[in-house]
Amino acid sequence: MTVDFGYGMTLVALVLAIYGAAAAAVGARAGRPALVESAQHAALGVFVLITACFALLTYAFLTFDFSVRYVATNTNLGTPFYYRITGVWGALEGSIILWSWMLGLYTLILILRHRDSARELYPWALATMLGILAFFLLVMTIAAPPFQRQVPVAADGRGLNPLLEDTGMITHPVALYLGFTGFTVPFAFAMAALITGRVGDTWLVLTRRWTIVAWYFLSLGLLIGGWWSYHVLGWGGYWAWDPVENAAFMPWLTATAFLHSVMIQERRRMLKLWNIVLVILTFGLTLFGTFLTRSGVIASVHAFTQGSIGALFLGFLALVMLTALGLVAWRWEALRSQGELDSVVSRESAFLLNNVLLIAAAFTVFFGTVFPLLSEAVRGVKVSVGAPFFNQVNVPLFLSLIFLMGVGPLIAWRRASLENLKRNFLWPVVLGVAAAAAAFVLGVRSALAVLTLATTVFVGTTIGVDFVRATRARLRVGEALIPAVGGLLRRHNRRYGGFVVHLGILLIALGVTGSHAWSVQTEATLRRGETAELAGYRFRFDDLTAVEESNHFKVVGAFTVSNGRVLDVLRPAKKFYPQEQSPIAYVDYRLGLKEDVYLVLGDFARDGTQATIKLQVNRLVSWIWIGGVVLTLGALLAILPERRTA
Amino acid sequence: MRRLWRWLIPLAVLPVLALLAYGFRVDPRDIPSPLIGRPAPAFGLTTFEGTPLSLAAHRGKVVVLNFWASWCQPACYEEAPVLERNWREYRDRGVVVVGVDIQDRREAAEKFVREFGLTFPNAQDLTGAVSVDYGVYGVPETFFLDRQGRIRVKHVGAVTDAVFRANVDRLLAEPGSP
């Protein structure tokens, strides 16, 4: 019953989406607003139907409806309430529903916002959105149907992947998917611009805020993913260059490049072609990411199991890229640049270099991700590309990018004079060098750490100098301090939002550097009452207890942490799920601004007299999360509607 | 000329797409085992019936060593009848099938053996030592051992009749141990 109903709704939604895409396209071509209006109704219908599918599946989860195969494989009678809701999108089929639902939502917002404001571009953008939505609905009907019968009806289900039993599982996928799907809107407008030949600034202005919105969510998704990895996976890291992390990181890099190059087009009418290609590339990479996670082509912790879905995604990726780039070739003449670069020492060239570096980073990540495949295809040799490759190539790129972050926003457009350079960069350079010297004197010997510290201080000072100067200018005309700062942020929100994002990146860079350069770890096997030491901390093994939870069995160790005085009792655990082949580590930690104490329970004696424990003191990691919060706040500030006149 | 070359832009994505398509033909988890050609690590286990089970006892025979678990749906459930059928067919020709159940609960595993009426020796690897020795990555994995006791083939995923016969027939055709 549930299955028939849900599947039926999916089918109707598919038909409606196809109709809507066609109606919008024909309406745009023939100039018949009635058809476009009809497409809008279709889009609304699609959204309502997907919402109903989503609700129905959630209901099936909450009521343990094991006649639905997806429910039976992803939950069992012991799954707690909360995880029965997040379990809805915990695996392939449900994730596609969530994805489609978000696409539908974005389509509705696009209709509401742009129905009247962009008459020429809007119908084509709508047609593109609905066309893409139709593809995902097609996946939901033929390749990965969430509504599929389980015969015979299972008495109990298999259960959710235990790693997904975490509060981060509501926010991480939701934010990530809002980011991924969000890039569909800029792509839709890019397609509209290419089809209509209006490749000027209109589509760009419409797209800019959308891109920041998608970028905001993608950043949030990546950060929460890092946090999840840090506190759930128990290896003490937050980023492993796993193919799927890479898949989410690549569109982030190209979108970041776009957010910068868009400013050159606004100011100097340059880079039209480049911008449109960046938008296409970003969307293509989001599709590539979904393909990677769902095709089983590359081994990854995130890989969903699959069937025909990989081929379907690849076909769609081919269709999208060939069509989009074909349109670019078709509109080649219109996309040519009008402005020219005046000087190498200018904001344009700083931004261009920023773009080159970001694309280089995206390319190396892409190359490293598909290299195992390439190697097997060409040489027949299986290899895996690990963190050393990615770090070695990307660290210099990112350091240069951070340096540019200091230069780009302050250097003059067109041609920077010596006066301009001195005015803006004298103090930052001095302080940066001083910071490097201070670090060296204080005993920091890692060249990379010194360099990062210097660059960070340099960039931080440029931001500070600019902000102080702008505030002073306002104070001089008689404003009070608080309104002056508030007005500055509010009126130039894009500029200062960008600065705040940059500050966030600086903090993240500090955290990454600190955790790489100064973290320490050790492993110890302790008998009850014995202690181990690491970095000035003492860890005493107190006892081991066993707990039976609703859907798993848990062994918890208690360790007293002290550094002279008792700080805390940490309780790392191992969870045994009947459906999993190996136990799941449950990490316990004590977070701090300077360092985190991080404990992972290893092997233990069954009688509880002895336990092996992995001890880590991870330095400065908290700054990654703090930087993440700052970064997202900055992005929010930049999203606010601009108020030129106050 | 100027008109033509720009059409190369869209075509530039074709090699990438071709590479990804190639990806369907390979299984990233199918990692070649470094144990191929090496002597199979010895072990001593106790079967579910309580009799001792070791490789040494089957020296001189072709051994099909299968790692499975009752929670391994559906692959282990697909291959269990295949293994039983071929065991019955080949047992008189110097072939032995050995099942090793890993990371499992005893009741669930015994139910599995009962359900499929498995008659070849099956034992539980309680400490996980055997699966570590053989570098078992997931279940099911099956090792084909020749009569000298060397690992010759590692098969990942469910064993089919064709896989079983091809490997066993080839190993049987080789000259036996001195």
C-alpha cells in the first residue's frame, strides 16, 4: 500500500517535471507566457508530490513499515526515534529523495524571486531546473526507488549504519545537499544566458547571491563533515582526502574561484567566458560527486552501494557537460572579453592568480581522485593516492592563496602605485615578518608553521588596517563607534562579509597548521589503576563496564585525566552492533582552545582488567571549528541584500 | 579554422567520461592478495560439532577455504548452496571445502549452517586471528589452495558454480604433491 502510493506519486512527479521543463522551454521560445505559467504550476505540483513522498517515507520509518525494502534495510526495531528520522536519508534511495526535494524547493524560490525580474532568462532557467529535477525523479523511479516492496515482509530490519547514528547526521547531509543542489540555480541561469545569447551582466547579477547561498551551505556541510569525522571516526583527524570529501571540495574550490572572478567581470567587463565555464564546471563537479558516491567506481568510506545508478549518472553528466560546453562554443563570439589587463601589479591580476591557484587546486584534487582509475586503465596497476600527495601539492597552493587573500582586497584596480602599496601593505608586511621572527625565537622550527604564521598575521593585519581606516573615516564625520562599525558592515556587506570569511579561513589555517605540526599521540596498554603519560597529561585506567543499549552492546572504559590536578574522567567506548562486522569506536575527548585531549578505546581483556588505549593531544584543532563559525557568519553577512543608500 | 577549433571544448570532456565509464568494469575492492603463491597460513580451529579443524589434516588435497558470516546478506546466502553442492560433487576427488565463520554470534552462525544443511567442515574464528592471517577484507572471500598447500587464487564476493569448477578443476589437473 505504502509502496504503491509512494511509487505512484514519484511517477506522477516525473511526468509533471518533464512536462514543466518542456512547457517552459516552448513557452520561452514561442514567447507564450501562458505556457511558462503552466510550467510554474507543474513545478509547484512536483514539489508537493516530492514533499508527500518524503513524508510518506518518514512515516514508514517511524512506524517500522518493513514492507518497504528501504525501511527494512536501514532501520530495525531497536533504532531510536531520532535516527529513524535521519535514517530516511541515510542511504542511497532516501538521499536522492532529499536531493530532489531540495531541488524542488530551489525551483520554487527561483519562481518566486525571478518570475517578474528576469523575463528573458527566467523561463529557460526554469526549464533547466525542471529538466534536472526530472532526471533525479527518473533515478527515483528506475534506478534507486525508495518505494520498493520487501517480499516477504521482514519481521525486523537490518538497521542503520551505526556510524550514521550521530547528531551531525541531520545537519551534515542537509547542509551539504543544500550546497550541492544550490549550484543548480547558477547553472540554470548560465544555461539561460547561453541559450538566449544574453551573456552580459544580468545572469551574473542574478547568480551571484545564489552562488554565495550555495557556497555557504557547502562550506557548512564540509565543516560539519570534518567535525563528524573528528568526533565519530576516532582516528583523530578531520580530513583524509577521501574521494568523497574531495568530491565535495572540488565544487567548493571552483565556486570560490567564481565568487572572486565575478568581481572582475562586474568591474572590468573581463572574463565573461571564464565565469560561465566556472559555473558549468561547479555544477558538473557536483554531479561528478554524486556519481562518485553512488556508482561504486572508487572505493571510499562514504560509498553507497549501487546498481544501474552509476551508468545513469554518468550518462546525465555526459549530457550536461556536452550540452553546456557545446552552448559555450556556439556563443563563443559573444563571450569574448571587452577589457584588458593593464598591469601585473593590480587587483585584477591578484584575482586572476587567485583563480589560477584555485583551479590548480581543484585539478590536483580531481587528478588524485581519479588517478587510481587512470592507473588501472592505462597500466593495469592498482594504486591508491593518499594524503601525502594531496598535502604536498595543495599546501603551497593554499599558502599562496592565503597570501593573496591579504593582497587582493586592498591593492588598487588597474594599476597599483607604489604609494598605494606602501599605504596598504607596509604594516602588514612588518608585522608578518615580526611574527615569523617571534615564532622562531619561541622555538618553532617547522618552516611550514613559521610561514603559515607569518602569512596569517600579514593577512589578518591587512584586514584590520582596512577596517580601522574605514571606521575612522566614519568617526571623522561624526558617527559614534558602534553605529559606524554597524553601518560599515551593513552598507558594504559584500566586502566586509568577504573579509570576515577571510578571517575564518585564517583561523582554519592556524588550526590545520597547529594540528599537523604539534599534535602528539601514543598508545598504551594499561592494567586497572595504571597510568600513562603524554604531553604533561596523566591518564589512569579506572575500570571497564558493559552496557546493553536498545540496538547495540557497549563496552565503556573510564580514564581519569589529570595534569597535576584531576581534570576530567573520559569514557571512550566500543559499540558492538549485531549487523556490523567490526565494533564501532566511540571517542571521548576534552576540547580546549589550546589543545584537545582525545581518547580512543582499543582492545581490552574480557574481564575488564586491562585495556589498550590510543591517546592523542591534538593542538589548536578547536580553531578550525571556530574559524568555521566565523566563515559561515561572514558568508551570511555577504548574503544580506545590499543597501547602497542608508 | 577559428570556427572549428572551439567545438573541441565540449569534446575535451570525453576522455574524462570514458575513464569514468571504464570504472564500471573494475571493482575497487578487488585488491590483489600478496599471499598468492605463498604457503597458506596454518590454523587450528574447532568446528561447530566440536571436532578439531586444521589445514594440516587436509594436506595433499585441493582446499577451498571460504570466509563467511551469517550477517553477510546476500552474498554469503547466495554462495552457501553452491559450496555445499560442489563439495558433495567433488569430495571424493581429493577436494575439501572449509568454511570459516568470522565476527559472528554463535547462535546466528549455527542457524546459518543448519538452514543450508552445510555438511563440509565449518568453524568459528573466535579471535579473528585466521582472518587477519589471510588478510580478509570483507565477506565472503574464498581462497583456493593447491595440493602443496599454497594459496593460488583469491576470490572476492559470492562463489558461483563456474568459479568453483574452473579453479578446482585447474588445481586438480596439476600434478599432486611428491
